[in-house]
Amino acid sequence: MQNKLQLLRKLLSWFTSHKSALFFSFLVVAYVTPFVVLRQNAHFTINDNLDWITSWIVLAKSGKVFALTGTINQMLGELPRNCLPSGFNVITWLYLILPPFRAYLINLLLVHFTAFIGMYLLLTHYVLPANHQRWLAWAGAASFATLPFYTVYGLSIAGQPLLFYAMLNAYYDKKIAGSVFIIIIFALYSSLPLAGVFILAALGLAALYDYWLHRRLRPKFWGAIALLTGSYVITEIWLIYNAFFSSGFLSSREEINRLLLGQAQDWSGVQALIVDNLVNGQYHAVSLHKYILSIAVPLALFTGWHQKREYKGILLLLTLALSISIFYGIRYSEFFISAVAGNSFLNSFQIQRFHWLHPLLWYTIFALCLAVIDNIRYIGKLLAVLLITLQLGFLFGNNIEYDLVLKEQTGISVIENGWLYENISYGEFFADSLFQKIDNYIGRPKEDYRVATIGIYPAITQYHGFYTLDGRLNIYPLAYKHAFRQIMARELDKNQFWQKYFDYWGITCYLFPAELEYYEVRKSYQLKLNHLELDSQAFRKLGGEYILSAAEITNYQESGLEFLQHFSEGWSVWEIYLYRVR
């Protein structure tokens, strides 16, 4: 009996001493729980998320995950292997060993929990003062971890706190073995062009500034930067091979032209972009820092001038955040876009993506603000708790599942960028049974024919194993883009928006009927295409045989098509009209 009482006391003592860790860990678990419980009934971002995952699925099924050369023919014709993701990437491995949804879900969980642990380590060891209350670090970590990350980017944003924790370890020459492991994992689980280039640039500038300031080399810090660079060279060998050694094709990115796309802004437009980016961020690197900027920062700056370390830290990070936003706006200025218009690399490269550092900056600022506010006499802790509650409530409201419940119960929606979710669940988006019906109707091995889609994402047909002429990739052969364009040349002539979008951006290699205002066509729209003009000979020349259209084509015979069957299910947001090219 005595032993049991002692064990109980120890357990109570442990829970008491770790109550902050347990509470905020519970919140992060609560944030991701709806996705685990609802599974394919859960809602996820479609744009640049669900419509991207089939690049990994196609690669995993190809048997060429680790091949440096060769072609993969399930999407965009005969696609060079090095146009698809790296074989040395954790996301690729997940899709290689797990069914698609399970891979997507495991990746989501890994991203959010890594964000939580990484931010806690960074805040505890290098950001918050040594005498800070531990709950502030857990609160800051939970806030960062409950951002609605684009999980298809892996740790590109969510893993930055963990990476910078490792880099600071190297700077101060401690915990080197663990830091080496973290740096290598980050390179294996993030994207060089999306975030890695800008992280390396920031680290390089920081190292040069440190040397200029102290006239002292820090070999382990420089070595850590070299390790990250070298790791990226290995993990992104397909990208590097394609950029510098492959002579097989010109990239579709050669024709990206932001000037002709109409992205160039005059000075008033640049100012508006700067303010918008500073206040609202950018949806790919979502930071949801509205209340941090409008409440926490002014309160901390007004009351915390005597806490010089935290005060200087807040001002420095605010300056960096503002500088990034200014650069973001200038990137879209008429002057900048005109200056680089003749250089295909500078014209197509997203050099403004330093804003992918914004989430890390804003939540580090938030933690410093909390540390300052917490020290306000008498009411500091209460104010800090209120701010944490407000920010976490806002972040939970931007979890689509919680927002849907809130909207159903109260009619209020707080989610920002709600258009990204389109209120379609994972299962509704990919519509397994509907496309199984189409497969059964055609009744042929999928590798024996090619399809293209109208009004639905090619990612859906690729997900179900169809071989598609269309698709969406950051890079594919320019010659294929030109050949594909011939199929819908007359449609592009009739719609300037789609013509510019395809010709001067071109990442989205879809069929764009002139009658569509937006590419996606749901069953509820009851939309019909009455004046479609496709070049069936160009379609057949690329190997195409079937068109799966979400809108009925009333004049299908004029495009050399034969109507075969209409497919629909009561629960599905799609209905499909199947046509064969004569």
C-alpha cells in the first residue's frame, strides 16, 4: 500500500511539473485529431496541395524512384524522370511504402509535430530569456505547430525552427552530433527551390555578417551551412542534373513571362503588396499573425523598453519581416519585372520566396512579446494568457474542420483563405467509386490508352492510375507544351485569360475551354459546353483516345468526338461525360 501511494505521489508530481507540456501537447493533438478521425471525409487544401500529390504517386508506381534518367509515361506524355520529385525525399518514401491517403496523413502528422518540437527547442534554448517561465515556450511552440501548413512541402516551413536550432548549436559549438542529424533530415524532408535556397542565403548572410562583426571564423557554423548545401546537392540531384547536365529538352519554364501575364505593378500596386504581405502574409507560407502584429507587438513595444534583450530582438525580427515584405513587393514592380524579362531564369525563378521565412519570424516575435508582456506588473500573466488564448482560438478557427463545425453551429466563419478548401473532402475530390466505374466501362489496361480531362483536375485521373496527356508540374518539356497547345489552339484564341495563363505560365498543362470562367466544374453547376473546338488530330497525335469532361459537350461531333457514357453518383460532386476521339 505504501509503495502504491509513493508511486501515485510521483505520478502526481510528474504531471504537476509537466502540466504545461502536457496541456499544449494536447492542443496540438486536438488540432490534428479531426484529420485522423475523419480520414478521407476530412477537408484539405486543393490548390497546390491535393492537385500536386500525384507527382509522388506516379513516381512511386513507375519503378524509377531512384533512376537518374529515363522516362515516365503516365502523365504529360513521355515525361523525363528528372521532372518528377527527388527519390531522396521523405515524402517520396512515404508514397512508395504506403497507400496514398495513409502517406498523406502520416506526412501531415510528421509536419505538425516536428513544428511543435522544433519551435519549443528553439525558443527554450535560444530565444526566450534564461529565467522565462517554461509555459511560454510551450505556448509559442503550440501556436506555430497549429498553423495550416501546406504539408506537401514537408518541413520546408514547419521544420525551420528545428533547423535553426541545429544551426545555432553549431554556432555555439554544442550538441554537434544531433545537429548534424537534424540538418541532414531537413534536407531530406524539404524543398531546395521552394525554401532551401532562401534559407541557405539567409544563413550565408548571417555568417558573413558575424565574421564582419567579430572578425572570427566559426568553423562548425560554416561547416553546418556546408553540410546543408551538400545534403541538398545529393537530395536534389535530379533537379541539379536537369538544370546543368541534361541536354534532352528545353523546360516549359523558358516561356514564363510575368510581364505578359500582367503581374507587373506600378508604385501604388507595389505599396499595396508590401502592406498586404506584411499584414496578411502569403497563403503558401501562411502565418496568420494578424493579432500578433496588431496587439502583441504594440503592447510589448510600449511596455517592454526596459527589457533590452527581448526589446532588441523584437525590433530586429520586425525589421527582417518588413524587409522581406518590401522585397516581395519590389519583385512584382514594373521596373524589376521589365529588367529581368529577357532572362528566362530570373523571370521564372520565385526570388521573392524569402517570405517563406515569415512564419518562423512572426512566431519568434510572438514568443518574445509574450516574455515581455508576462513581466508587466500585476496583470502580465493574465494578458499573456489572453493573447495565447486569442491566437490559438484564431488558429483553431483556421482548421477547416473546426471552422465547419463553428459555421454549422453559429453561422460564423473565421477561416482565412477559405476558397482554398472549396468544401470538398479528400474522398469527394478523388471519388474512387465513380472513376472505378469509368475504368470498368472502358475495360482496357490503362497503359494501352491516354486520356485528358475537362473541368476536373488531371490529378484525379492520375490518382486512379489513368495515363494522362494533361497534368501539372513545375517543369516539363517545352516541346510537349507546344504540341499540347495545338489541341485547344482555337479555344485559346477565344479567351485571352486562358491564352495568357497557358502561354506565359504554363505550369498547368490542362485543356482550357473558352466557355469556362474557372477550370473546376462541379455537378451542381449544370454547365454545358456549346461551342467547343478541339483539334482531334492533334489529340490523337499525342496518343490521346478519351476525354473525361465534367461538363456536357453539346457540340461534341464538331470536335471529332463520340459520346460514350454519362457517369454520376448521388454523393459525388462530379459527374463525368466520357467521349472518345474518332
